[in-house]
Amino acid sequence: MRWSKPFVYAAGAAVGALYASTAQAKYFFNFQPPVTPIAQDFLFIHDLFLAIITAIFLLAFGVLLYSLYNHRKSRNAKPATFSAPTTRKLWILSFIPILSLMFIDYVVLGIPSFNSVLAVTNTSHHKLTVVVTASQWKWHYAYPAYGIQYTSSLSTPTDQIYGDARKDKHFLLEVDHPMVLPTNEKVLIVLKSADVIHGFWVPAFGVKMDAIPGYIRKLWVNVEKPGVYRGQCSELCGVGHGFMPIVVRAESSAGFTKWVASERAREAATQEAAEKTWSKAALIDRGKQVFDKNCAACHQPSGLGIPGAFPPIAWGHPFSATPAMLADLKALGFFRDGKIVGGPVKNHIHIVLDGIPGTPMPAFASQLGDADIASVITFERNAFGNNSGDIVQPEQITTARPKSTKHPK
């Protein structure tokens, strides 16, 4: 068969493209370097399995080539007439592949796989517990032993997200407040969900587990190397799914102790911010930052929302949605003539603190401090053409905050 020159040129270009540096995966097997015992076990089993199936393929292909060559027509080879094993030798030859595969499956691969499963489920003897709560679309981390809790949100600038600026190397994989773990310590992660199913996945740790509403799930990690490790929510959890990265910073024991001290200092600063009286300009400036990090994914940076799903914040833009959602908004005085933010201030505070059950609007009482909530409400009521002139101070949030909800650290 003769190949045309255009086909040969196209094939050569395709092969060259595949071998170009821009087309190569960073890691040969597309695995990130493992930094936990679990990830090391998984990579070992993966490579062992790949080596075995490669050996089996080469052996089977070698037998095929030998048969084609040794039993070719020019050697007057005659086909066998039997349709089933008839001698002891044939029976032995038939059972060798079956027994070999069973040995590989249940012993060579089965034993290390079983040991890995047992290791993954063994959450005892841990030194630190971190409670991870997933919500649309951020992660909340709590360290009960230290009284520390905070929310981690995407920090990629909106101009990069919407194509108005050049994307950096960690596009959509950067957060404002990463999880911090000590190295060489077994850490228990208690995984929960506040709304829908999310997936906690950090490839370098070898862990991937779903956070399911109404269930408490557990996994553990023991990071052996300091560094920054990135992951993502692995379940399609709504319109902001792509904006829900996981960033973990692993520190030495001394570094982790230093981080705990800095978090406690930040807690004190947060409390101080909640106790002072802010100017309108300062509230609006801070509120825009809070809005961009926590609200823009749904209500959009323009404040126009998403028709049928998320109400607009901008004044005078009508909104259509399900009767249940509209009924909830009307009951709170937030749906008339397209003036979504024109309702009473106290009801606006209630919505941000408690959310609206049965709708995508989450409760921010456990996610944001009083100063952040006061500033974002002030911003929303004075941005996007609203110009209400309303000012909300942190003390109003402190008074309205549910008694069962502690001030987030």
C-alpha cells in the first residue's frame, strides 16, 4: 500500500506535536509526586498493575507472533482438529493462564490493595483533628483543639476569571486562606457538607472522599514533606463548582505552631474590627472585597445575577424564579419592581446571616465575621445603582447573630 505525501506530512506533524514539550504531561504516569503513605501505596499498586499488564501483553503478543510465524502456510502447517483439551498436557496448559491470573489478582495485587484499604480506614491514633465543611462554593476549616475556624474561598481575581487579564499559573487553584497542616503527624479530617454533595480531593495526598449532607465521614493524612498542595472539589456541585479549589500548606512542627499563634492574632484583629464604628466609605471598600470573594459567583460581579437562579443585586432589574423562591423573597420585602435590595435592613441582615432555606442562598453566620457581613450589606445597598444611603455597623450584626452561632474566627 502506498501512502500519499499529504498523509505522511500530516502524520509526521501529529507525532511531532505529541513529542513537543507543551504537549507532555508533567508526570509520566499523570500522578503528582506522593507526599503521604496512602498516596505512596496507591502509586505503587498503580505501577505494579501497569508493569504486570505490560508483561502479560508482551507475552501474549510474543505467543501470537510465534504462532503466526511457526504455523504459516508456507510451512504446510495443519490446523488442530480438537475443540477441547484431551490430554494431560493440554489440560495443564489450559489451567496455567487461569491460575496465573488468579495468583496475580488475589496475591500479587490483592494483598497490597487490601492492606491499603485497611490503612485508609484506620483513623485511630491521630494527633490533630480538622473539621472540614463543604458548602457552595467554599471550604470551612475548624481546628477544635486550638479554637480556630475560618472559611477558605477562591482568590483568583475576577478579571482573570472573565478573561480581562492574563491567567497566572495557579488559575482557579488559589485561595485566600489555605488549610494548614503539620508535617509528619497523623491528621484526622472529619468531612461534612452544608448543602449538596461535594468531593474533597487532593491528588498528592492520595485522598478523595465525598462530603454528603447529613453524614459525617472520616479520612486521614500524614504529610511527609513541607509544601503547598492543591486540589479541587471533585463532584459537580452547582454553578460555582469550578471556583471551589482546595489549597493545603504543610508546615514543620515549629511552622505550624507559629501559624496557630498568627491565627489567634488574626482572631483578635477580627474581634477588634467587629467592635469599632466604621465610616461609610471604609465599609463599602471592605464590602466590595467580601462581595467579590463570597457573592460574585452567584450574583455576578456586575450585580445582575443569573436569571431564574440568583437574584440581581442591581437596582431596578426584575427577577423571575420559582414561585417558592419568589414567595420567600416577597415575605422578606425584597421583591417589588425589581428592587431586590430595597427591602428592610433588618431583613437583609437576616438573609445574609441565616440564608434562605430551600434556595441556593447559604447562611453566612458561621462563615463571615460581623465586620465582613456589615460591610457587604452596606456595599450591596450602595452599589450597582442602589444608592440607598444605608449604613450597617458590625454591632448590628452582633445583635442579630443567632445565639447558637459562634463568631467565626
